[in-house]
Amino acid sequence: MSRQEVQSQLSQATPVIAPSMLKCDFSRLRDEIEALISAGAGLIHWDVMDGNFVPNLSYGAMVIESVREATTIPCEAHLMISDPAKYVDEYLQAGCDVVTFHVEAVEDPLPLLEKIRNADALAGLAFNPSTPVEAIKPYLDSCDLVLVMSVEPGFGGQKFMPSALDKLTELRKILPGGVRLSVDGGIGSGTTGQTANAGADTFVVGSAIFNTNDYSGAIKMLKSEAESS
């Protein structure tokens, strides 16, 4: 999909529920993706970890590419890695429509943000709980998405950190029009509404979906909570 098509599809799906594939059943990966799409997911969120930038390993571009043809909604690669510029081409070639990397992992995010945009993908910039909003302010005009980490990155199933709410509120006031505001970590019943009220429009969700036997019911509940906030 082109940048314009992805932006349009996400806009139509807002609030966007983005299942974090870190929590899925990898023995049934294609089936999981198809079930999530049928259940109303708006974005497939791939957590890419290198065991260096974060203390965990996950999957790489080959895994995403292997199931991209089965994915009819946008895919986001969330690069929690130490040298995103070295590997970004692999994720673009794998068919990722959104590529998000961490401000803490690069000296200057601008060249990489522009490279992603020039590849006709959406460019996202993430930042950790200990990083202030001021660290990403100079780059907001070059972002299509800003991702606020509401847990320390690396592992699923962590408890939501309320400090993310102030960051979301501040960002919503200063983000350029059309830039998506995403939140990742501890999102489920209760925290979806809180973060939506603070300004988030995209919600990365792991356990609250994958720990249920009813993906459709879980996603419907999360969207309803976001819409009513």
C-alpha cells in the first residue's frame, strides 16, 4: 500500500487497535493474523527486538515477509533495536507499511525518518518511559506516528505506567495534524479509556487480546472503550 492508502485505511479504522504479535501463537501465525483481521484489528504490530537495545529477542523481517500476503491491513515494524538504520531496508522490503524506531537508538532521527517516508511508508518515532517529550519535539514535523511506551520495552504482559498519560496529553496538544499518537504497554480494559482520553488514537495491545478466546469480543470492547472516552 502507498503512504496515502495506509493513512486513509488507518483513519477509517480509528480508534485503531493494533495487536502486538509478540503474544500470538507462532505455531499458527497465518491463522492468528486472519483471525485478528476478521475480529476488527486495524494494524498488525510487529515488535522487533535484538537482545541489545532491549533485553529480549523476537523475530526478524523474514517472519513478517512470510505472512505479509495474508495481511490485508497495514503492518507496523516497531524496531526496538540498536542500529535501526542498518536494517530498515529489510523491513521495508518485507512489506511493512509503517516503520517505527526509537529516538534513543539514533543520534539524529531525521535522516531515517525521511528515508522511510521516501520509501512510501509511514515513519514512526518511539520513545521510552524515561525519555521526556522534549527529546522528540524537534522531529515531530517529520513523523507520521509517535509511539509512547507505557512500559519498559522488551517484554509483554507488563503493568501500565501512568506517567504515559501526561506525555500523551502534551503530545496531543503539539502534534501536527494527521500524525497518529500511539501507546504501547499494559493496554487493556481501563487503560484504553485513560489513554484515549489523554489523546491516543492507536492502541498496541497484547495480553488483553491474546489471553482471551474471543478476539472479536476483546477488540470490540477495546474500541468501544476508546470511543466512549
